[in-house]
Amino acid sequence: MFNFPSNAGLPGFRVGRPDDPPGFRMNQDGSVRRFADAPSNAPDDNAPQTTGLSTGFGSAGTAASEPSGVVPVNCTSAGGLLSCTTPRGRSLRPVPAPEGFPDIAPDKPQYHSYSVPSVLRGAPGPQLMQGVIDNPTPGPRMLNHSATPQGILNEATPALDYYAFLGATQLPYGAPLNPVKSYLTQDQDGNPVVMNVTEPGHALYPGYVARYVTPSDEGSTIQNEGEGLGYYQAPDRPGWMRDEINNVWQEQSDAIIRRALEQGRRP
């Protein structure tokens, strides 16, 4: 697959086509190079994390029902705070914004929004939300810390891509490639939401991803939605590129769901 670097020369999310040759990186000048193997001492990224943080669910163990209708998209940055209403109508409590973070609105160049739901019948809502809190990004396990109300710096590059880039560049483990701040906030109904806000240097800066759980007849759903002005998800980018970036959230959410189901089956 090809892996496109950010405007700052750092790697972005995996955006490869299925028919691309594996193990290559495309540079900004159009050249490619083969990745080295991931470091042999890389930690296990399949192991779940737990912190015991409260999910904010009530006794019924479900989040609020889906909002009806479509609401105007609105994400403003003012006074050091980012205030957003997601495309699906979740009004999020403000979180700190990086210095210089702009407003995100449909009239901005390269504006995009997306919604990536992941649902599995029988998945328990509170366990799913805890899984999202404990694993707010698809980044490497040791660089992916539980979201907090104060925000915590996380690495959002998918683990395999991150290790491959370190192997190719010999950068030390922990080098920031696609940094985000992960906040545990709430929506207008008091339901918990994890909000990942891109930091400068991220390939998809500026943007955010809001992650939360909703119930339905089919089962609880992890919702991943957001907006941004990043080049690689702009409307004029190839559809396969935008889809591959979105699929990162699908895959990581599916893994959280599988772990929740496995834990529910244990005696």
C-alpha cells in the first residue's frame, strides 16, 4: 500500500489501494521506498487497555437515542476553546483548541465531514464506551492513552504504519507523527464523548473526530464522526484515499466491539 506523508513531511494515515504493491511509501516528489520491518521490540497492540474511567451511562446502560433530522454544521474556535456540533447533531461541550486552530465550516476550502458507524448485534453499550475511552485513537498501544477531561497527547498513526516509518527513518519510538489531544467530554444530553483534536503537524490538521456510543435495534453502535480542512480528505481527493482514512476508524471500532463481546462471554 502507499502511505502519503503530511505537508510537514511526516507520514499520514494509511491510504493505500487494494491493488497497490505492499510495503512502499510514496514521497512528496513521487518516488517510493520500501519500508523496513517494524522494530522487534514493538509492544503488543492487540491487548486491550482498561482504566476504570466512568462511562457516564445511566443504570439502563445505554446512551441517548439518535437525534432526528439534520442540523447545521458548526465548529468554532474562539478564546482558546473549540465548540462543535457534529454532522449528526451532537453538540459537544467546548474543549481546548491548539493555538491558531481555525473555525471549521462548510464554506472553508477543503472542508469535509464524515460519519463512520461500527455496529454489532448484542454489543453492550457501557463496555463499548469504556473501550473508546481507553483506546481513543488507532495509534500504537503505548502511545494511545485513555481520554481525559483535561486532554492527553496521543499518537493517531495506525500502529503498523507507525512502526514501519520508524524502521525506515530510524526515529526513536515515541516520535510524534500524527499527534492529537484526546478529550473526554459530553454532548448536550450529558452523554460521554471522546473528542480527538488534531495538533499542528498532523497530516489531517485541522480537524477533529468525535466518538460515542448509541443504541439501536441491531445493537450498540460506536459512532465516529467529524469534520476537518485537511488536504487528504478534501472533496477533490480520490474517493479511495478518503475511504481508506475512514476505514482506519472502522477497523479500530470493530476491534473494540469484538473485545467487549469476548469479555461479556467470559464466566
